[in-house]
Amino acid sequence: MARLLDLPAEVILLIVDYLQTGTKQVPLLFHELGDAYCYAIEQDPSPIVKDLHSFLLATYYLNGLLLQPLFYRNIFVRRYGRHNEPAPLQQLNRSLEKDPSLEEHIISATLPCDDSIYDLHRFFWFSNIQALAIHKFSDWEPLEFEDNSHIGTSPVESLKLIDCGAQEEALAAVLSWPAALKTLHYDADQGEWEGHYGDEPAKSWTCAAFVRALQSQRTTLTELTMTRPPLVHEGLGNGPRIDLSEFTSLKTLRIYHVFLCGWDDPHGVWKGLPRSLEVLEIFYDDTDLTTFLLESDDSPYDTSILDLIQHKRLHLPYLHTVNIHSHEAIFDPETDQFLPVRLWTLPSSLAHEAESAGVKLNVWLGYRDPPDFKKTDVFELLKIS
């Protein structure tokens, strides 16, 4: 039997990859991802990463063979450092400046952005970079370059902007950098848009402003997740619904109800969706304002869903799955308690409409405890979600 150190380098890499796999966990729902990133960015690396790091450092051959390719491949930089030490992002930038060859190993990176996108914009142009997750990108002005030759040249295909308060021009600039963005998670900090200089009027956040900022990727984007941090007060940022009809490659949309429907008439939501759409997932995040179930004999549930399904054949021919999540309180008089989340039994008329249209409709209603990230491996959860 061959010894570990006698195996080819690519085989050893596969073994180490397997060792990094944590215990099996249930993936997070899309509306839980923002909280997970906000928690993780404050934490040290997971214990399994620390253990492997120590193991490789203790073995000279493995250190030289694997340490750099393995630990620079998927970078996760915590927000704050230890007392009297440079911030972790600053330390990483110094390491990259000292040895630029390290950039070639980086495939994905999760980075804090406390001051300006300037501190990490270089990551967009690393030769092998594929995915970036950026926490707290909140610039008011776009980053200045000598010319526009950088636009549409970044190899990044997956971008997550978590707790993102960047105003329209700054946001549009960053979204114009990738050559062909495939997936985007935009977690909108709507309140940050109220910031302004002097007597200038505040520019309130709107779905239309976000869509304008995303125009450079309208023919390439295939998956969009659109969320916001937990509400500061009821109805924050509620306005006209989103219009993504020009995003001709979009296949998967995960979105909060407040963005999908806004304050408009619930009927006609389908008008703002592209014909290419295959999967739609909706979360009702402001159940004090809007719920799926309604106290009405004529309309016992949100009829925008029925309206969407009825227009599926003509306007959304590829749509095959609609998932709905709402944590609204449903009281059970038999147990005198609120019901935990469960799959809702569709009324026969709604079930018939969905089946006839070729749509698999799932509705989960009821209270759900938020994930306890202290009791789970949040890094593994983010990896599989």
C-alpha cells in the first residue's frame, strides 16, 4: 500500500478536500444567508480548517505542496483582528503584495468592506477568481479609474453583496466590472441610501434604482437572490414592484415579497418577470404588513400567486417551480399554540390551477426558529447553501 506522501499531488489534494467536509447539515434557506454571513464575518476559521492548517505546517512536504494552494483557494477574512494588530484584510493585502503569486491560487473570497471598495477591488481581477462575497459595501460614490478599460473584464461569475448599502452609481460601477456575471445575491441595506451630503435631497432606495444598476448584466445573469437585513421598522423601503423583464437569461429568482409585489396591485406580478424564468422562490419578510393568508372569505390567500400561475402558459412558459415561505403566526385553537412551520395544504382550486399549468407549488407557513449559528458550523452551512 502506498504511503500518503508517495501519492501524486492531485490525489493528496482530493484527500485533504474530503477531510475538510464537515458533518452533514441541512442547507440554509435563502432568506437566512444574509444573517449567516453577518455572523461568520465576525468569527475565526472553523476548527477543522485550523486543525488541517496545523497538520500541514507540521509536515514539511505537505506544507510546500499544499499549504498555499489549499489555504489561499477559498479565502474567508474576518472583519476585526486582535487587539493592536492590523485588520485581517490589511494583513492579507500585505501578504499578496509581498508575494503576488499567491493571487493565482484564489478561486473564491469572502471579504469585509468597512471603509471602501478600494481596499478589495483588486480581487475582482485575480486570474482565477470565480466568486466573491462582500460584506458591508456601502460606498456613496463609484471608485475612480483612469479610464473605462476595466469595465467588463473581471472573471468573477458569482457575486454576493451582503448588507449592501452602496448607492446607485457606486453599485452600478461594481456590477459593471464582471465580464459575464452568472449569479448575484443582493442583500439590500435600504436605510444607507438615506445618507446624503449637506442640503442635497436623500435618494431613497427603490427596486428601479437597483435594476438600473444591474443593467450591464441583464443578458448574462441566470440566478438572482434578493433579500434585505432584518427590518428596523415596519414597511421600510416598500415601493413599486421590481421589473426584471429585460433579464433574458434569468432562470432562478429568490426574492422577498416586498420587492416582488411592492405596494402595487398584487395582480400583474408576472409582467415584471422574464420569460426565461424556471424557478421562483418568495419569502414574506414583513408579516406585520403583508401575509400570505388573508382574513377574507373571497380571498383566503394572496391571490397574486394564483394570478401568476394563470398567466404562466403565455408569459412564463418555462416556469416549473414556485416555492413560498412565510413565518406568519398561525394559531391552533386545539393546542392553544402557534403552529411551527409546515407545508400548507393547497386549496383544491389552487392545486388544480398549478397542476394544469405544469407548476409545482409549495407553500411553507408557520413559525420557524432562526438558525443558532453558535451550535452549528456556519462555514459549512455557507458552503452547502
